[in-house]
Amino acid sequence: MVKLKRILFASATALALSLTAAQAAELRVGFTLDAHTLDPANHRNRETETIIRNMYDGLLTRDGEMKVVPEIAEAFVMVSPTVYDFRIREGITFHDGSPLTAEDVRFTLERLTAEGAMGEGQTSPRKSLLGPLQSVEVRDGNTVRITLSEPWPILPAMLPFQEVVSKAFVEKVGTQGLATQVNGTGPFKLVAWRKGDAIIMERFDDYYGGAASIEPVGKACVDRAIFKIIPESASRVAALLSGDVDIINELPPFSVEQVKNNPGTDVMTVNGTRSFFIAMNMEGELFGDAKVRRAAAHAIDKDLIIDRILGGNAARIEGILSPDAFAASTDLPRYEYDPDKARALLAEAGYPDGIDVTMDTVGAYKDIAEAVASLLTKAGIRTRVAVGEGAQMTQKWRTKGGPKSGDMYFTSWGNGSLDPFDIFTPTHRTNDRGNSAGYANPELDRLLDEAAVELDTEKRAALYRKAEQMVNADLPYVYLWVPQDIYGVSKRLKGWRPSADSRINLHDACVD
Amino acid sequence: MSQNDILLEVEDLRTVFDTSEGAVRAVDGVDVTVRRGECLGVVGESGSGKSVTFSSVMGLVRAPGRIAGGRIRFDGRDLIGLGPRDMRAIRGRDISMTMQDALTALNPALTVGEQLAEMLNAHDEDLPARGGARRRAIREKSVEMLRLVGIPSPDSRLGQYPHEFSGGMRQRIMIAIALAPGPKLLIADEPTTALDVTIQAQVLELISDIRARLGMSVVLITHDLGVVAEHCDRVMVMYAGQVVEEGATVDVIANPRHPYTRGLLASIPRLSMRGQPIRPIEGQVPNLVGLPPQCRFYSRCPERMDSCLQTVAMRPAGPGRRARCIAIAEEAVA
Amino acid sequence: MSLGKLTERLLHLVPVLLGVSVIVFLMMALTPGDPVDIMIGDQSVTPEEEQAMREDLGLDLPVHRQFLVFLGNAVQGDFGTSFYHRRPVFDVIVERLPATIELSLVALVIALMTAIPLGVLAAIRRNSILDKMATVGSLLGVSLPGFWFGILLLMLFAVHLQLLPVSGRIGFDSEIEPITHFLLIDTLLRGRPDAFWDALKHILLPAITLGLPMTAILMRVTRTSMLEVMRQDYIVFAEAKGLRRGRILFRHALKNALIPTVSVAAIETGSLLGGNMIVETVFGWPGLGRLVVESVFLRNYPLVQAAVLFYAVTYVLLNFIADLLYTTLNPRVKL
Amino acid sequence: MTVADIDAGPVAVASGAGQTIFRRNLARFAANRLAMASVAVVFLFVLLAIFAPWIAPHDPNETDLFRRLQPPAWQAGGEWSYLLGCDALGRDILSRIIYGSRISIFIGAAVIFVATTVGIAAGLAAGYFRGWVDVTISRLVDILLSFPYLIFAIGLMAMMGPGLVNIILALAYKEWVIPCRVVRGETLATRELEYVEAARALGASSAHIMAREILPNILSPVIVVSTIRIAHVIILEASLSFLGLGVQPPTASWGSMVADGRAFILGAWWVSTFPGLAILLLVLAINVASQGLRDAFDPRFQE
């Protein structure tokens, strides 16, 4: 075996030597999922976005501190609470060499928001991400004006999620063609999409350089960048350890030590944006009682789970917001782990012998939900975990005001914009789309509605802080933690760091 | 009879099959002599060892069978102890064999032409060494062989598969294959059992005819004394792994010396003595494992005596005749 | 076999295929709940789109009409839209096919190349150590759970020994412009032996895992039928003809012994299709099997439905081919 | 498809002196030492399944995060009271394997029971009545045979959703075809036999003839085929569970245990390895035993 290995190694070396002349700098990302489509306007999928974003640029983007900065736009101004003007940069070209114009931007936004704009009666599934956008027009040749139907201060925070397409190209290939072909303005061009296997990109040499405020400005560092799809986490780690790939996402906490100890690899983390929590059905008899909800909060040893299962890579939360989010509070009362107190609260609520409940969740959270359930059980809330499909769970729990069945729901909500509007309102406003607890508090609704349109940053933050105090006391959910995103990287990788919005931006990344 | 006159000489051949119940002595001390140009008939019930004897001669006994002793001389050469390569050269070229049923003996997946050609290719030394000339010569010879055995329009039938021929035709083809390299000895194992009576006669005629033309020797293995009576110079009767009687066919049929031979004759309508009823031999061939030292026909013999319960050897029973019956010895003494 | 006979046999397939499509249709029609709601899940969809999906699936028609619509569309290769890919199901499936077919074929070749020689050897050396090992091996081969065995192989050869790659079809240095989309062929057509070697290394472990049960089965079939054939008179006759052992074994015996092997192989190739789901999942192979498994979890019903139909039709055709092969190889059987 | 399928065509069993032949075959089976050892292994698994609560050292669902991925006893960090180590939630793997045998064996047995019952009924009807009954059943059999097994089951599970009853249904929907074919063939052969003709002549009802005259004589081949098929069904169930289409957590199933351990295989090999080994052992034992059974009971394999 050793001999065979040596022979193979020798031949591999010979091969490598013979190829050195042509060898170009190539960066490979071991990535969990393939893109569903390459059409920036035709998906609602985080992984698809991550891949596409390396070939398409947006009007705006975020810098390393998650601050929103202009990208294709040179600058933007809020003309009024409902009108924004974006000045488009000159000299930007698409991969096919044609220049980008304000008309392309207008076309892009219209394609995203107008009913039926995708062709064949289809409307973009990303429409809701642009909220109350009413109309888009081109002014003075290179300025695009967006008009909103109502004030919506987070428009700039939401624009980095939308990528600009070429009007001429879309008209040529159609929505059908855009699913598999790319003509963006991003730092990389598409070379090949091997479905389910890899997306291969090469440097776009006429790249305008990207956001002016994010160093380094210029062409991409590597000649080729590849997303290699490796769904299996152990295989992804193995690919990193063997040097097959340079970056992997979703490094399991379990493998952190191994990757750290391996001489050629390291671990990088970034605070994530997804909050985990357990919804308690407030319409139900058991969890309608605040004492029972508090008992549940005291029954769960968050620190233990963060330490044991998440490998310490998560931040504990007492409200819905991530510690990194805008207006996150630091002084919320903590529900400490105290099973005796939980039992006492249950007894007070009239359940001295404890209660039997079911906790729903999806397959991906099965393990951790099991752990939580066993803690709850030890404190008298005897919990059975039921795993269902995401869609099934959504139907059951996110009823938008419809009647609810079930006891508890272990779930999460992503907040890529790190703006409270994007997470607080859907999960806590009465009958909103993510309000799985069935929480209804008119006072809170008023606070959230006010904050949504408040333009003064300080005032807005204060409103959200007040809202967080309120939900912390009412406790419709047991707020658990915000896990860090963990990446495994090769030590030959330079100039790249993970981003809190889960993007993998390869523009600045270099390999030795 | 000069030594040169003898083509095949088998002495004291012993072939056993090792089974879980013990060694089955399928052939137990058999002597055979086949002269050049003659036809020897070998007669016996199934299980008498007649087929195994000649499988042994051809070196075709397979595990769990083995040759446990004896001598086989063919055309002046000792066959026992011959290497597989030399044995292979003798099989087919010098000693050929046909089997009971051509339907199963011919490979269903290969054309008749191929099965003929491979025989020629393996053994015919007169063919051109290689190439197209050899192929053409083989084809010509194949056609000639098929014509010899009486297959109409042989040229067009070489490409056909065995199942596309009638039973009699298949038998002829098998004979053609066996005779193609011009062997010195043909062992025809039950050549007619699988055939209709009319076709039986044709096939036997064919064998006799070719024997006469090519001057080869034939061993005709059969359970049918009638067939032997018509076609063979000499006959050898086997029972339970031993030869019980041998001699010139006319003599044996006219005056069988062994009770078993008599029994056989009595069971055949055509040959049974006038006025006597046709009757089969009662009883069964004894189990060949652990036989006691006695006449093997004892249990079925209508003329058995106490003195039969000892080892009985072959005894001379007239000119060129021998038989394995204790009664003969007593006659001789008397 | 005459063309007429062939057509006749092909026509016999029609009722079976029709029955198959009824069952595939029923699988979906009898699903509890509103399929459109379930498919949409937490995606955001406009009412127009929802209506379009409903019409696409013909859900507003009575059941028997729905079936006719389904069948009519299916015959034209229209299986609706894969909601997640936002493209026709047919296109999405076709893209994944070459990887799956290539994997299955290599598994088949590996199975045939190991099973036939081993089966023949085991038969001619009956009761030898080799025969016993082959018997034990074939029992293990059908008893090993493929998903587990695949993981073990992956750990040993890819992770610990690092002899073979962990995932994917081909390395990036070996990338080539596709011609047939079968990488083992394309790399050779492009004159890239290094890339061929690379693709071969990628396909080896999944193909072995996939082919293992088939190898076990074929080996047993070959051994049994070889033993059976070696008992036949025509082998004795061939020996009596003084032919060389090689000719007897390979021309006389094997040609007959392979008849059952080949037809079983054709049928078993259908089972390989089922194994693809598991193997592609374990090895991250970008084929149809993995797509189907992913689609099950995404509730991408039109795709699952189309894939099940596709597999069934393929299976029927493979059985048909098995029949044809049996007939062709065996001159005794007349159609 | 298992090895067994190839050889498991209609199996002819001599009728008449059934009882003594059965005894003789049983004796022949008992003399096969390897097969008997395999029967012992199968029996052991059945005992484990039945007495799991008394045998398992721990509660299979008791999580203990302080024992997360604890290695097996003989490795550094292991404990003898957790012989095979713990999974990602600190559950005892040995106990989960013991409880998991319940799922494998129960599903295997239930599917075969349902399939055999249905298959016998359908096969008897087809073989006895012939005519349109036979045509209808045989067509259905042909159509079901056109689906690769796992794909058929995956399709059904995708539509029906996971769960114990659904797995049994999904597998039995196709499995009954196999005993059905065997029974049909045997029935066709048996119904012409003298004693059946005699019963008919005496005016026995069809139901009586099928149940009393035909059924007892075709049971042997059905039993042989069924035991072989149990092994196959167990692997299929494990495959479905592996893909996440099996029983619901936290119920331990060998297939899902292997799947759960996959994420940790780089450092914690034991999580996936032991349950996989359990599948292998049980399936192998069943295969060897059923091969012995077939060798003993099927005259075609007797020399």
C-alpha cells in the first residue's frame, strides 16, 4: 500500500510539474449546496445568492464592518423619506463587454418588483425583499430614482441583496436563458456550471474594481475561483484537510479542533445573523400561561449547549436580536438555568407533576432539539421531539393568524441585513408571517410600526430597545443563541475573511 | 494373433468413484482387447461400467472418479500416466467418441461448422499451416465430412445451429465430427438409443460403412444385444463393473455361457430363443460399494449355487471365449 | 429476430408502461394535502404563480382527466416546472443524467469484470479455498448495507490513505470541454490521459460501492451456471474431441454459462439505478439519484414524480434488453 | 435484489408424504452447522429486540451532553459502562443498537407478514381461478416489478411522509409481488395433482381446496423465499432511514444511526460504524440461514 501510494504520489508530482507553466492561481470553495439557478432575480435561497454574488455586483454592498456602501452606485441620497436617488458609476462593463447604464439598473429593479416582469406571467420571488418599492426611473442619464409607496428606512440595507443584470442580455436570452448563463458586472465570469458538482469562474479582467470604499480596489486576485459542491460535512472537512479546497463553509463545531491542529489549515469564525429560539404556542392552554413559558426558559441550559454542541461558537441571546444587530440591547434580564425554579414555576401554574409536550423541528436541527428536549424533560417539561419537513412546519406554525396547534417549535430566523425590522416585525408583530408563537401585543405592534418608518437612527434604536424589553418580559419565545458561522480555511489563503451576512466574497481573496 | 494386430489392450482396469458412502468400484478389473479393423460390441445394463471403462480409456474420468489401477495400451503406447497434452493429442485424433444423444453432445451455442472445424483445426495435420488457405481447407474438409455422413447440401448448413437439424441428422453430424480427423478407434456410446427405429438402422449402417471404408476399429457400447448381433465381430458383456462374458458375436449369441447373457438374450424379442417367453431379468444391479467377494450376479441368478459365494474369475469357455461363471469350471472338470 | 417480432414485443411493453404511469400518477394524486401548498412551502409566491402551478399540474380537473393531461405531457417530455430550479423538470433531470449513467456503467463494467472471472474460477476449482472465499464474499456482498460500506471506503481510501478524491466527478485541473458529457470518454476524446486518470480515480469508489451487490449476485449466477454447463454432455464431447482446455472453458462452456449471467446483469442494472440514490448521496456524486433525494426533502414533487417514472421506464427497457440478449445469445430460444 | 432472487423461482416440493419429507429436510438443515450458527445469531437479535428494556444498559434516548461523542470503552476516554461509546448527544450507542434491533426486526417481519399474506391470497387466486383473475393479478405484478425497489419506496415515502406505518406500507406495496409469484406458480402446478382433482370431484368448495389441499403443500417454498426476503427488507428499511425517510427520531433505527454519525466520522468513527456492523451481522446471518434453509428444503439444490 505504501509503495502504491508512493508511486501515485510520484506520478502526481510529475504531472503537477508538467503543468506548472500553465498553472494559474486558483481558489476553491467547498460549499454545501449548489445554486438553484444563476438568475439573480429568480430565487429565494441564501446559497444561490452567495454563489451568484461573485459574478454579479449590486447597486450597494456591505463592507467588512457590515456597513452599507455604494458598489455599482457611485453615491446615493435620500431625497425624501420615500424617494432615493442613486448615481451610477461610469465605466462599468458587463462580462460581454457592453457598458452598464442606468437603464440596466432600472430594468433590474423593475424585473424584481413588477408583476409578471419575469415573463410568462411570472413575478420575481424576491419582490418582497424590496418592500414598498413603487417605481424606478432614470434621471439625467446616469441617476436612478427609486420611489417608495411609504417610508422604508431599510431600503439601503436591503439593496445589497439585489444584483444588476444587463437589459440587452436578458432580452436576448430570456428568463429561461438567465437560469444558466451569466453576464454580470462582478469580479468573476462564469466558465462552467457543472450541475450539482461545481461552478467554475474565472477572473473578469475588465472589472471596474468594486466598491470604492473597500480596499483593495481592482481586479480579483485569483485567476480562477470555484465553488465545489460538497453537501456532506465530513467530506467537506476531508477535502479541506487534504488540500483539495481552500475554504469550506459550515465547518461543524465538532471538527474545529481537527482543522486547527492540521498544519495547513485554520478556522475562521464570524458572528452569524441567524437567531435561534423556541416558539411556544401562546394560543394553547399550557403555554398561554406566562409561568409555564418562564419555566421553559429556566429549564434550558443555553451555556451548556453552546459549549458542548456548538463548540462555544455561539452568542447567547435574551431577546430576538443578534448582539451585532442594529439597536441590540445588552442589558436584558437573563433567564438563568435553574431547573428547580422551573419546577416551582410549573407547580405555581398548577402542574406540580410537570407537563408533557411535543417540540416540532426540522431535520437539520434534530440533534440540538433533542438536547434541548432532554433538558426540558429533566425540569419537568417532558418533551418529545417531532421532526418534519420545513414546508410542513411552516404550514403548521407560521399561520399568519390562522389557528395553531402544537406546543413548541424549535426554529430560527435569519437577519442578513442585521436590521431589526427584518427579524423583529415578522416574528413578533401580531399575525405576521413569522409569528409562530401566536404572540399578540398591540403595544408592541405600535412600537414596531413606529420603528419601521422612523428615520432618526437614535429614536429608532430606542424604540427597538423598548420592544426588546417588552418581549423579554412577555417571553413568547425562549430566545436561545446566535451561532457563529464557522469556516475552515487553508493557510495559503490570504486576504479573505468571512462575512457576517454569510456571503463568500472572493474578490479580495488570494492564494499563495 | 500378432501383437501388431491389437489396437487397444486394457488390462485389469480399476476405476473408482469416491463418494461419501465409500468408494464405488465402477470398473473393477476389466480387460479389453480391440483388434485393428474390428467392431467390438460392449453390452450391459446402465451402471454396468461399460461407459466408464471407455471414459477411462479416453482419460475423461472426472473427479470424484479416478483410475485406481490397471494398464491401457493403445497402438503400442501406454495411456495411463500420459501427460494431459499427449492425452489430448490422442483424443479425437486417434480415439474418437460419439455420445448417446447428439442434441446434448453438440454445443447449442456454436454452429455445426464451428464444431466440425475446431476438431479439424486441433488434429488434422494435413492442413495448410495457417491463414486463409487453412480456413478454406478446413471448410472444404468439413463439407466433405458432412457429405460423407449424408447431410444434403452440406455447404449451406455449416452455419446452422444443432437445434436446426432433425435428430437423425444431428447424430450424423456428431459422427462426422468424431470421424473428421480419421481416428483409428471410434467409441460409439449408445449411438442409437435416442433415435427412432428406422433412423437407428441408418446410423448403424453409416458407422459400419465408414468403418469398412476407413479401416478403423469401432467399439459399440449398447444395452441392445440385437444391435451388436448385427454389426459387431466380437462382443463383451459387462455386469456390475466386471466383464462376465466375451467372445465372437455369433458364438455368444448362439451359445451364451453366462446366466446374465442368457437373461439379456431372453429379454430381447428378436433374439430370444424360439418358443421361450420374453422375460426381463428380475432384480437390480447390486450396490457397488463394499461388495462381498462373490459372484456379483448371485442375487439375480436363476442358477445360483452355494459355491457361487466366492470370488469368481474369468474362465476360458471355448475357442476365443471366456466367461465369469463357476458353472463353466465345473463343466470343464466334468 | 425479425423486425416484425421485435415490434410485437415492443408493443407488449405498452400496457406495462401505461400501468407504470398510472401508479406514478397516483403516488402524487393520493398525496394528502394540497400539493401546491406543500410544494410552495416557505417560498414566497404570488397568487398568479400559485394558480399557474395549479394549472400546470391540472389540479382543477377531475382525476381521470388529470391523468390524461399528465400522460399527454409526459409523452412529450413535459413534466412541469421544477419550482426550486425555476426551469422545466425535464431539463433539470437531463443535465444530471450523464453522471448517473456513467457511474452505473462503470459499476456494471467493474461488476462484470470481477464477477465473471471469479465465478468461472470458483466453478472450475469447485470446493477450493478460492471457491469458498468467493462464496463468503458473495454473501457479504449482498449483506453489506451500501451506505455504510461506502462511508467506510471513503474514510479509508480518501481520508486516511488519501489515495482517492473525497467527492465529485473530476478534479479542476482536469477540466475539459464536454462532448458526450461522459467524462471517461470525453477526456480520451480530448487526448487528456491525465484527466482520464483523474476522472477514473473519482469514479472508482462510488462505482465499487454501487457495483458490489451486483458483483456478488453475478458471481453466484456465473458460478452456478458454469457448474451446470460443465456437467453437460457437450463439454464431455468437447473433451473427447481433444480440444485445448482454454477452448473448452471459454468457447464451449462460458458462451453457454454467460447466457443467464448476461440477462441477470441487464436486470440488475435496473437495481443499480436504485442504488444510485444511496451512493450518490454518500459520495457527493452530481447525478440524478442525489437530485431525487434532495428533491424529496424540498418537496419538489414534479421532479420526484418524473424521476420515478424515468427510472421505471428505464427498468422496463432494461428488462426488455435482457430478454433480447437472452434470445440473441441463446440460439435455441426462438421468438 | 439479493442473491436469493435469482434462484428463488417456483420451488417444487413433493406432495403426499409431506410430513416426513419436512422432517427429513429439517434434519438436513439442522446438520448444516454454519446455518445453525446463523440461526443462533438471528435468534440472539430477536431476543435483544424483545427484551431490550431489560438488556440495554441505558435508556436509548437519554442524552448527556457531557458524554457527547464519548469513545468506546477500550479507547482513551471510554468507559466500560458505555461499551460502544456515545453519539453526538451523549446517548449510549450499545443501548441504541439494542433498541434499534426492534425497528429492523419489527419492520422486516411486519413487511414480510403483510406481503406474504397478501401474496399468498393473490397468488392462490391467480393460480387457482386462472382466467381474468390471473390476468389482472399478473399484470399488476408485472407493473410493480417495473419499479426499482428503492426508488418505488422513496417515491411513496416522499408522498406519504416518514413514519413506522408508512415504511411498512411503502415496502409491502411492492413486496407482496414476490410471494405472489411463487404461490401462483406452485398453485398452477398443484391444482392439477390427483388429490386436488379428487377433492374437487368430491365437491369441495374452492376455498376449502385452496386452504386445505393446496396451501399446505406450497408453504415450504413460501417460507424459504420469505426468510430470504426479510434480509432484503431490513436493508431497504435501513436505506430509507439513512436517507431520512425512515422512523421518526428519537427512535433509534440502525440506518438513521449510521446517517447521524456521518457528520462525525472524521473524529468519532464509532457512531456510524457499530450500527452499520449490526445491520451487516443480522442481514448476513439471515442470508446464510436462509441459504441453508433453501439447500435443505429445495430439491433442486439437492444432489
